[in-house]
Amino acid sequence: MSDAAIKFTDFGFKYKAQQEPTLYNINLEIKPGEKVLILGGSGSGKSTLVNCINGLIPFSYEGTITGSVTVNGRSTLESSIFELSKVVGTVLQDSDAQFVGLSVGEDIAFALENAMMPRPEMLPIVEQRAALVGMQDFIRAIPFELSGGQKQKVAIAGVYGNEVNILIFDEPLASLDPKMGQTAIELIDDICNKSGCIVIIIEHRLEDVLHRPVDRVILMAEGRIVADTTPDELLRSSLLAQHGIREPLYITAMKYAGCSLETTENLCDIETIQFSPTDTSKLKTFFQTETTPIEFDLGDPLVELVNVSYAYDREYVLEDVSFTVRKGERVAVVGKNGAGKSTTARLICGVGRPNKGSISICGKDAKNLSIKEIGESVAFVMQNPNEMLIKDIIKKEVELALEIRDTPTDEIIKRATAALTACRLYPMRNWPVDMVSYGQKKRITIASMLVLEPQVLILDEPTAGQDYRSYTDIMRFVEELNCEYGITIIFITHDMHLALEHTDRAIVFADGKLVADERVFSVLSNDDVIAKANLKQTSLYTLAKKIGLEPEAVIRHFIEHERAVRSRE
């Protein structure tokens, strides 16, 4: 008799609207108290798999089921979604979609109220569960006014309040700044240790999840389980590269240095990893070998902010901010949630106007320019492409900006063709927008901006929620725009890997102030800046400390080596 709390037996699932199954021949057991990471690229079947555990399949998404899945010994087909919700809690990627109460306390109390618990009994339980996630001081706060990290804590307390014994976290890091993401992983680990719950994490940011131990990693591809193994064995294998999953940076550095992954102890934990004397020597030799410094040939200033301050309802959210972005640069704008990054982008685009200070766009004072005029030089691409897409056909979407400017038809065709070609969308120009992938939709939104022939492209979290293959495709495309078309790129991002690998300079915000404007390797090795801006040291920083080298030199060497490798590909 199996003691598994979750058991899939020869399980398959095909959505009603699809011709081919999404899951094939799944055989999987998860036992009480296990902490499991489900890893895989977009479309691998990760979300479908967990939706079979929490009851969304078959009760919300219709389809054909083969085989069986049981939760706590009972077939999900014989349960109801209400019954499953008593034992399985799911924290969604989008916390806003999960809130039902008008205050934090009400949201945490929702399940208890449904169970008709008397109020005197309920209040201390709500306070206890709020304290569990560090939100005891926010009981009366409105959930939608909280930061991304705080929202996630409330969502965790809400589902944990059902006294569930299985907790599912769907991409818990997607909307969080680096430090808050680290805190979220620590919180999940604490809950796992204290409660004895099964914890299942769906995430493609492997290095970030491994900040705390996991018992097993289940790697999925094309609807099948291709590996069910320990983190150490997964890192030693070639499976991550085969299936387009980003390996931790320190693992890449070890490979560059010729280290032995087979004999390294605690390979999955950079904090406790045990290097042999030979591997330590190899790492030092690698990082002390000369590399070719990255040279810059920058043009004229395109965006200049001088002593800019901006207030919402008399409360300043930006104070005395000054920086310049020049033609040809690739700049990362980073910092904690609510630090002022998006507000700065809005001011550059003319959507808001500074209360103090000045902004210049391509040498012109922005206060004398309309939003439309600024839009001829500066294009802004939102994080979620679905919030920008209006037309039903790709070509029509790309032509829209020119049509509303009464551009002559011949010019529209010429510019739209050029933008579609640059974005590798021309062969599918007549396709419906809804028929393409999320990554292709991002390219459509970029193409719709490129038709205006901007000199500056601002990309808000361009890689959020994307697997490593999609990430790589988008970043190669953006680098092509920068190198071949001379477009200046400003990334607003929480992704420190993006900043490290694809930008030359980081502008760092904290609490409405600019706290650093330096080369990326300097920012990522500066403890003071990292603390102020809710960033976190990459694993390269920890690696440098372990082998007795300066973190800045190590990070700089890694960046220069990586770019030399990419240039040869």
C-alpha cells in the first residue's frame, strides 16, 4: 500500500479544445512533508499537472482523462473542487486574482467564515496566521494597496488558513524584486518545515529556488516527466541544457574553469558547496586570466533628467533624480518594488510631468513636447503584451500607430514591412494575434513601436514569466535592435541575470531616490547598494568570497568572458 499523499498512475490529459494531449503517461508519487520543484519550459505541462492536483482539472477545465490521480488516497474524479480545496491550497502567480476580502484580515479569515466559525474563535487564528507570514501589522490594510511581496504573503496566509496539507506555489518569484523573491523562498521553506505540508513549487528560476533546499526536482518536457531526481544529480546532468533551463551562474563558471561537477559535494547549495583544492585552483586561474574589456562607443545624449522630482497627491515618489542615457547604450533600471522605476519611465514618455527639475528628449525640453511628439523618439513596451494589443491581425496591429497619425499608405507599408522583418514576424503578418505565443506577442508590441522609428526603446520586465529559451530569443532580438539598428535600450527589470548579461550599466532606485549609476559589475558587488535597493548578490558574489577573490573582479571577468563566448556563437 502506497503512503503517497499524491499519486499519478498512467495519467494523461487532453484539453477539450486541443487535438493532442498535454500530459502523457504520468507516473508520480509525492509523500507527506516533501518539498518538490516542478521545472520545465513554457508548454511543458507543469501547470496542467498541478491543476490535476488542486481540482481545476477536471472541474474547471474540461478534457479527456486517462489513468488516475489520487489525493490523500481518494480519486480526484470522486471528489469535488470544494473538497479538494480543503486539502490543497494554491498561491497564484497573480496575487490580485486571489483576493476576496476588503482587508488583509478579511482575506485571511475567508475560509474560517465559510466554515461558520464564531468570531471570538476566529480573530486569534487570523492574527496567528498573519504573524506566520509577517503581516500582523497589516491586518486592516487593503490588499490591493500592498507591495508585490506583501500581497504574496497575504495569499499564502489565506490558503494556509484552510489548514491544507498540500501547498502549491505557481511561479512565486515572477513579480517580486530580487530580495523579496529571496524572502519568499525563505518563507515557503519555513512553512514547509513548521507545518509538515507537501510543498510544490512551479518555477523556472532554478538558482533562486535553490536558495533553500528542495527534496526533489521534477523536470517536464512536452507533457512528460523526463527526470525525477535530486537537485545535485540534475545539476551534474546535461538535462538543463537539453531542455532550455538556465543553470545557476556559479555552475556555468565552474564549467568554464574546468571543474569536476561529479565530485563536488553540496553542488546545489552555493553557501555550503565543498570545492576540492584542485577545483579551487582552477577557479582562481580562470578568474585571474585576462579578458578583453568591453569597450563603448556612445553617441549623443538622448534622455537627460536633471534634479527631477515627482509627487502623487503631494507625496514625493521621486526626489532629485539626475541621469543621462546616450545613443547606443543598454541600461538596466533596477530597484525594489515601488522604488520609482516605472514612474521614471512614465515621466520620460511624457505620461506624467515632473513637479521639479527638467527632462530633455533628444536635446529638446520635454515640457514643450506633447506625448505624441515624445512618442516619435521614445517607445514604451509594457510588461504584459495583452495590455497593448488592440487589433486582431498582426499586420494591422503594427500599422495602427501610423494610421492614427494619418501617415500616407505607401509609407505605412514601407515602415510596417521593415518593423515586421526586424522582429521576424513578416511571414506571419496576416495571422490572428491570438494564434501566436506570449513571446511572439511581445515581439508584436515591439514591432508596433518600431514603426515610429524611435531612438529609445523602454522595455518593462521583458523577460518576466518566460522560460530560458523564450528569454534567450527575446534578448538576442533586443541586442540585434541595439547593435544593427542603433536603438538605445532601457530595461526596467527585477532580473539580475538580464542586467548582468545584457546591459552595460545599472541605474539603481530605492525609495524614490537614485542610489547608484554605475557599471553592472560594480552595482552587483556593492553591499550598500544591494541592501538599499532590495537587490541580492548573485551566486558569483558568493563564489568569489568562497575562493578568496574580490567579487567585483569575478563578476566583471564572468561578464566579459560570457560576451566573448556569445560573440563566437
